[in-house]
Amino acid sequence: MGALATAALALDEIDAFYGDSHVLHRVSFRLGEGRLLGLLGRNGAGKSTSMNVTVGLLPPRRGAVTVYGRAVTGRAPEAIAALGVALVPQGRRVFRSLTVRENLAVAGRRPHGDLPMLWTLESVSDLFPRLRERGKQIAGSLSGGEQQMLAIGRALMSNPRVLLMDEPSEGLAPQIVAEVMSTIRRLKAQGLSIVLVEQNAKLVFDVADDIVVLNSGHVVVEGAAAELTQRGLDLRQHLGIY
């Protein structure tokens, strides 16, 4: 990523703690506008913590988070969301007692500034025809794959500029994972800036422009996906994949 490219999102020298436990150690990375950054690491490496810091759920002890150049460090989650940052959380977390349509409608938000309104009930239903079919169904009765689509749809309803996806393939059948990855490709093609948090390195390398690998709360690898592939990055060393 060129130094002059606009950073849709930047974390600079982030230190974060849960209680006394130091989880992120001076973590820095940049998500280029319209690019997809794959954030890899084993369980407990700090991937979800990085996302929680980004959306304001965990204030960092040190360092800065900026969205399109605007400092958001320490701001409330609602204020960060209003600037166009949306999170598809790990574990899907839909409103289980509401219908599919209600889940989507309640998440609706106008885009930041004067950006066009890309995502409505109609356009999300076009992206996920299954959600249209299940519009009146209670979300808790959906399959895991349908709930993941609903979680992505809900994030899109806020008309984000930056989409954070935390382990979207977790617990899904391979065919559904392929559908989710195909959706991510389509969103990227529309110009959305995306951080994809995953344990499955192969999925990430197939779709990412840039890669960051976390290990024990430190950035241990950073670079363009194509360059890292060319260099033959040894993922076993960093991710425990054998």
C-alpha cells in the first residue's frame, strides 16, 4: 500500500488491557481505502481485541485510532459507528426474538456525510435472497449460515465505509463459508474497506490485499498478500498450522 493512499482506518501504537492483562502491545496497522486487510492470528492473539478497540468497546491505554484521518480514540461506540464503522461480531449475535426484517430495520442508519444510501432493506435482500424469503421468520430459528448472513446484512444497514468482520466463517459448513466469502468479494468490489479477522489463513489469502499477523498481542508480520505469498511466508511459525 503506497504511503500516499488514504487510510480508511489506522491503529497506531495501541496498548490495550483487560483488567491487569496486557493484551495488545503497540499494535499498528492501516486499512487502505477500498482494500481488504486480513488480520490473522491464533486464538488469543489479540484479533478480536483489536476490533473492540476500533469500535470503541475497549478504550486503549495508549495509542490512537483514526477513521479517514479523524481521531476516534476513546469515543463512544455510537460516535464511531456514526462515522461509518460497522462490526460483524464473532458469534453472529443477532436479536434472536425479532424477525429477520426487524433485525435489519432496527440497524438502519443514514450514511456518514453526503454519501449515497447504498444499503436498504431492498438492497440487502437482493444481496441475500434467503433473508428476503425468511423476512417474517424469528431470527433465532435460522440456521447458522442464515444468521451469519443476517449479521452481515445488519452491519450493512448502517451504510458503513469501513466493515470489520470477526471470524465470519466460524462454525459454518464449507459450502456456506464459500457463500460468505463470495459476498465479501462482492462488497470489496463495490469499494467497501474491509478488515477480515480469521483463523483460516487460506480463506484470507484468497481474498485479501494486505495481511497483518498478530502473535501474543504483537504485530509479527505485515505486508501485501501477494508479496508474502511470493516470499513463501511460513504460517506454521506464526499460526501453529501444520
